[in-house]
Amino acid sequence: CFLLPRGRDPEPPEAGAAAPCAPGDPDMSFRKVVRQSKFRHVFGQPVKNDQCYEDIRVSRVTWDSTFCAVNPKFLAVIVEASGGGAFLVLPLSKTGRIDKAYPTVCGHTGPVLDIDWCPHNDEVIASGSEDCTVMVWQIPENGLTSPLTEPVVVLEGHTKRVGIIAWHPTARNVLLSAGCDNVVLIWNVGTAEELYRLDSLHPDLIYNVSWNHNGSLFCSACKDKSVRIIDPRRGTLVAEREKAHEGARPMRAIFLADGKVFTTGFSRMSERQLALWDPGVRRFCLA
């Protein structure tokens, strides 16, 4: 697809360069559009078994959760338990096969649905459960040597199971919980008191909640297909995007460091979608 000055012979193409194509070549338009990824020859190296955590009986409860949480010292995993709910807390160095008799945190009377480590103390973790309570636990410095059944604090305020737990990113002892009662509660963990109750902003099941970088706002994804940005101190809706994803399957939303909101969901045809939103206007739009 080029002309050479008279008297010059064509030079051979460089190694790796695409060969020139003749006019009308059906590959010509394809090559213009498709850009080869620079990661096409990058492959991951599987981790050896002795560097993994094996034989953990992860919970099979029907809830959309990660079922695990990690901090610089410990890994916590929600596990199967009879007669209540439990989760493992393992030092990061304790890799390999985990003994079935390894002690657990087991104070809930119903299955544990969500856990979250405190960002200000690597030995404090909160859990939400089907028993409608939130519990805060103090993990021994070197990990568990016996089952932990007594929480530091029990927070009671939800009327249905609690499936979402999120510590405030900057304020100590401030914890958010959300339940199947469509209520969001902000707690003072130090006094076990409700700071704020938001019970009129979500008409349906809350899928997830995410604080922004300084904790002044949080965003939520709801079963009504809306993504909301909420000011918890004022109890007001700052922005809302209806039908962020039109599919009926669950979606999630998180705040990014620059203030934008990233969501995952599905289309009407159940195709997975990713979207980046700019909440600069009240009905925020795609970034």
C-alpha cells in the first residue's frame, strides 16, 4: 500500500513488522483496528501448594460475598459450621494444609455473611450474620490457639440478616452495616451506639456499599438497579444513577480514589458489563 521513488528497491520489512497489504486485501481494515496486546506473551506462574491455604471448608451459604478478608497480618475466611456461624483467622505465614480442628471465631448463632478487618488495628475484625447482629472481635497478636466465642462488642439494630460490613476509612471505631431490612446503620463501636440510621433511601435489597477515600460519602448498589451516592451525616441522597445496569442479576459499585464510581453488572441479555461513572452531576453519567 505504498509507492517507492523511482530507482529504489523495496527494503525488506523489519522483524516482527506486518507485511504490506495490497489494495482490496480483506485483512487491511482488520489490521488497522486490532491492536496486539503487549501482554500477549505474559503468563502467570502457578503458586506451589505449600504457599497456598488448603483444605479450608469455605461457607456455602447463598449470599453474594467474597467470604474472606485480609490485612498485613491475618487472613480471615468464612467457613462451614454446625450450630451457628464461624470464620477462620490464619496468620499469613500459615500456608499449606489447614487442620480441620484449627480454632475458629464462632460466636454467631447463624451463618456469617460478611467480615471486614479494621483499617486502624490489624487485630480487630467485624462480622455480620444471619442472626441479625454485628460482632466485633479482638484477635490475639499471634493468632488463635483456641476457639474465640466472646466478642468485644455486639451491635444490635437490624431486623433481618446483616450481609454487608464496612469500616470507615479514616475515623476510628466507626463501622457501617447494611442488612436485608434495606437499612444502613453507622455505629460507634466504642460505645455500641447507633450514630446514623438510613432507612428510607433504599426501596429494595442492598447489594454492596463502598466508602469514598475520606469517608465523607458512600455509594451503594441496590436491587432496584440504581447506584446511589449518600451523605451519611445528613442522611441525604447526593446523586443517583437509575438503571446503571439493566440486567436482573446482582451488581456492585465501588468508589475510586479520584471520586469516580466503578460498577459491574449485566445487560438485559445477561452479558457482563463494566462501567465507569462521573458523579459530578446529580444524575451522574458515564465517564
